[in-house]
Amino acid sequence: MNPLLRRPAFAMLAGLLLLPTATSLAQTLRIGIVAGNNEGAPMRAPLKYAQSDARRIASALTSVGGFAPENVDLLLDADADALDAAFTRAEEKLAGAPGEESLLLVYFSGHSDGTVLELGKSRYPFSRLKERVEGSGAKVRLALVDACFSGGLVGTKGVSRGPSFDIDLHGDLNTEGTAILASAGFGELAQESARLGGSYFTHHLVSALYGAADDDSDLRVTLKEAYLYAYRHTVGDTAANVAGAQHPSYSLDLEGKGELVLAALSDKAAAVVFPAASQGTYYLTTGDRELVAELTQPGDRDRALFVPPGSFHLLRRQADGIFQECTVEVAAGGRFKVDPSAMKTAAGDISLPRGGEPSRNNIVAAGYGLTGWFLPAMGAMHGAELSYTRLLEHFAIGARLGWGRASVNEDGFVYDLDGWEAAVSALWRFPLYRVDLFAGVVGGASCFQQETDVLGTLTAWAALAGAQVGGAVHPFEALTLMMSFEMDVFVGYVNRRPGAWPAPRAFVGAGWSF
């Protein structure tokens, strides 16, 4: 029999902090605050899977993490006040159990701009989150944040982007401190997968808790094991994505001996067993195809996922890319042994940065444009502009039409010069709360006309290229205030001579978002 499945002594360890001498479950208090927010700032598209991420984490904590259901506060699309209230309830429970071993676990899945958690239209600053976690009264405090730019939460003390995890998280009576795990590095996007029905990081973290990270077959998953598993698989799954590889990060400030056990896997639980001969990657889902966990069987030994009893659907991806599927029925304490030969041929994977495109991703704006003099005798060109901007998750593309007039004085010969312009821009977009910052390039064409009494209308054409920086402020959901600055170069013929003329340009205006 596989040693993974014959360690009854570990059945009592569900939810315990390992101590030099085993402590009973009643002496260990575990409190969880689990929040999932599909809605973020007004200009962001609702996420598809933040709520399901939160539900999966909450289910894993109560199934294998030793958290009593009444001690897991599940918040779905709650606001900042509701999160503060959850912290207050946790503090009250922790204050009612002085001297006990205690753990506070806080999880958030949703939008972030790198400085705040976005809970609907409200914001929860990273500094506030750290303050509430640190002041909770729990001896060991763990914060898990799955959001874009969440690497900003780990700060600088103890930060590591790489997979190394040199500091064990200890569980004896002298242990105190805080650990913060972020799903992405500083400035990185957190990504989600339609195939997985959730974010990569949370998916692999949940899989780790159900047993996929139990490489030493001791029927327990420590924080170190869970982090390393989630790191490796998150980086591996996102390395080839358009958004680039996603690197989970962490910050630690703990002391003590032993290791913090996040999940204890009882041999009395329902288990899906994957024999060594059944190589492949497996996806275990509920009957309605909501993903429960993933496990890769490299063929070195028998492996298992420990799950609540019930009916499941199992999908297998082989090395050659062929998919197979079967139905799994497993009772409490039962074992379902996977037999690839009994699985039938089946079909999967798209992924995108969390939230895809913004919900109001079109802006039509009008305003005032000022182009600096690019001819020696020419004054500044004042004019009007109409523009269209398309916002993507972290890019923006734009097009504009503009007109302007400047006064020219060539040795006493004074005339007006009219200019028409059409241009397009490609910009990086840096979204903050109700503010977008842009930086990129612009290119287009300009037509200049001069009316003369002797020669009639004179026309000159020029190509333009330049660099652009700017910003958009969204004071209300549909109203956008825009501003930009460019350093352009006009290339063309003036007075029948080729040339290149640099010119600064500024624009301010207001737009309608839809």
C-alpha cells in the first residue's frame, strides 16, 4: 500500500500548528477572512473569477486547513467597511482566547493598482491591510493577495521574487510574526484562465492544499511547500502568455521552530489516488465543471488528492496533448484509484490578464490643443481637437483629428497659417484608482495652408512622429478629463525645401466614457 495512504497518526493534525509536543485542536484557534471582489474601480472590467477564487479558498480551509466554518468570514463583492468589520470580528474572537496558539489568515482576490485593494468603488490601502493584520492579536498572521501589482504589498523588508523560501514558518509557542504572499511581483499582472475558471495562483495554491504539494507523503502541507508549489506552477503556466510570466513574491517576519502546517490530509478523508503508472496532468472538477484541484503525476510514485466526499469529473491531459475524462465517485474515507485505460477521449485553454479590458473602454474627447512654433517666424498654433481612445487592460490606442491656426511674421509679411492633422498613438497604460497614466509613441500626417493674394492657396504636407505622455482622470464613471504632452518632429517640404522641425505640443480636454 502506498505510504501516502497509511499514516493514521496524521489524521489528528488537521488545522494544527506543529508543536514540539502535539497540541489538541481545541487549543489552536484559526481565523480566516476570505474576500473576493469581481468589481474594482469604475474604469475596470468586472473580474470573472475573483468570487469563485474566494469560495475555493474558503472550502479548502474548512476541508483540510483546520478552520471551523464559523471561523471563516467569506466576503463576496464587499466594500472596505465590510472588510474592516470582518477584522473587528476576528479581533474579538482572538481576544476571547488569550494564550492560545492562534493563526489569522487573510485572503483577497480582486483588482489592485499596486497601492490599494479595490473593493467595488471603495479602496483599502495596503498600509491599512498591514495595520489590521499586524494588530489583530493573532500570534501568527498570514496574508495572501491575488491581484495585479500585488507585489507592492510585500514592501522591501524580506521581499523575494524568486522561488527560494529559506525561512521556515515556525509553530511553537515562541513563534510570532507575519507572512505575506502576493500572487505577482512588483509591477506584474496577475492572470486568470478560462480553462481553470480562476486565477493561476489561487488555483495552484488550492491544489497544493488538497495534497498536490505533499511531495514527502507525510499527509501535511506546510506553508513553505504550498508557496513553492504555487510559485513553480504559476510561473510555468504563464511563461508563454502574452502578458508575460507571473512571479509570486513574499515577505516574512517570523521567529520560532518547526513549520506552519496549512493543511493536514487525513487517511479517513475521501481520496482520489493517482498510481505512478498514470502519468499526466489531471483536473478534478465538480459535476458542473467547476475546478477543484489540479495534480501532475510525473510517474515517480503514487500521489493523491484529498477532497470532500462526492461526485467529480476528472480530466487528464497527457504528454502528447490528448485529453481523457471520466466520472469519479468517492465516499468519506473511500479511495478512487485512477485508471487511465478506463478513461474516454475528451477537449481546452485561453488565458488573459485579470479582468481583460476595462468595462468603459471607449473615450471620445474634445478640447484645446497648443502646438509650439516649429518655424522661426511662426508663433504658437492654437486649435481644437477631437479624439477617440480605446482602453485595453494595460495598453491604449488612440486616434485624433485636429485643426489649428498660427500667425507668421516673415520680415514684416504677416499672414495666418492653418494646420490640419490626423494622428494615431500606441500607449502603455498605467491604471491607478480613477486615474490612468499613459506613455508611448504617436505618428500621423499634417497639412498646412497659407492664403496669399498673389499665389492663392499654398499647401505643404508633413509627416509627424513623436513621444507622448499624459493622463486621464475619471471623476465620475462616464466623465473623463484628459491631458497630454508630446515632443513631435515634422518631416516634409516647406518653401519647396525638405526639412525636419521639432515642436512641442500640449492638449487638455474632456471626454465621455462608454
